[in-house]
Amino acid sequence: MGRAVCKRASQLEYFDVVGGFDILPDMDFKVFTSVEEVNVDYDVVIDFSRPESLDTIVALSARLPRPVVLATTGYSDLQMDKINALSNTIPVFMSGNMSWGVFVLQKLVAQATQYLWDSFDAEIIEKHHNQKVDAPSGTAKMLADSIAMAADPKPNFIYGREGTDAKRKPYEVAIHAVRGGTVVGEHEVSFYGNDEIITLSHSALSRNIFADGALRAAKFLQKQKKGLYQMKDM
């Protein structure tokens, strides 16, 4: 994703990559491996790495308080506390998925839930490449949140099913994670009724959609005050 962001930035007039931060410094621009090494100024940080990088970003922001786009998934509750604290000092944009299409999918899932929740069973399936480390995906969790916000009574989320007592319980929603090959990202929410099925889905055909969303968020943050922002704000 870092390479995808750099490639897309090079194709647009508004953006200029002035540096990177990685354990593998093999890019065409200066790449730093520690906070202390960073000696360039910048307008925004875009992070597509791993949750473990959050402390580095916090330390970097303490040195140079600039807006941050967090496009990483899998944060713990403690890390979310750090992100909220960071947003009290600088503008922070955070989303489990930077795709505009996924944002629209969330809206459609919430609307479908309002109409179908009483008489249909809902399930979430997400598919990603075999190197993705967190499951379920951040996007699957976002779609689960869309169901939860619209559902009454509230759903009980489980992760997959197994054993001999796996009969579906009322208002239960299972999230299933598939890992294989080079799948960029596929998500579907299906509502199963009597003799009919409604499926809402999104397929990412390249990483460009996430890079474009992150760059759009970076530009959006330039005009914002400190705080925590999401796709709905942009």
C-alpha cells in the first residue's frame, strides 16, 4: 500500500512524497528507520503499515505536530485510547477502509437492515490475500457496525461456526474470514429470508482505490482543526 500511495501521489499535481518510514529503505526517496532520523518537513503522514507502528507515529507527531491519516486496521482498545489522545492535539483521519465504494456499501447495509432485520438472517463474509495478518478485516467490522446501528434488537456477533451445536440463534450474525492467494479485498453482507436472498457486496480490483482515498483524506485534513475524523466527515 505504501508503494501504491507513492505511485498515485506522483500522478497528481497536489502531492509530493518527501520521505518514508519503513524497516526496508529501498524507495526512490529518503526512507527513515527511526524517529530521530527524520529531518524533512511535511504536511501530513499517511500510515498503511501495522498497528505496532502507532507508537512511532505518536513519537513523530510529538516532534512535528502534523495531520495523520491512519489507514491501518487491527488496533487494540489501548491503541484506540492513544489515537483519541493524539486527536486532541492534531487532526487525525481514521478508517478501516479508504474506499468510497465501501463507504456507500455501509450506508446500503444499514438501510437494508432497517427493512429486513425482523425476518431475515444476516451474515458477513470477507476475503483477503494470504498475507493479511488480522481477522476479521477492519472493513468487516465496519459493516458489522452498520448492522448494529440499524438493528433492533441488537445483534450478537460471532466469528465463524464450528462444533455440533452451531444452530443459528435469533439475531445472531456471523463474520467469516477467507484468506488465500492475492485477493485485494472482497466483502459481502447477505440477508437470508424464506426462499430469497439479498446480497450487497464490494470487490476491490486494485489497491489504487485505497491509495486514492488516503490521499483524498490527506488533502481534507489540511483544512481541519484538531480532532478525529472519519469517511462520513469527508
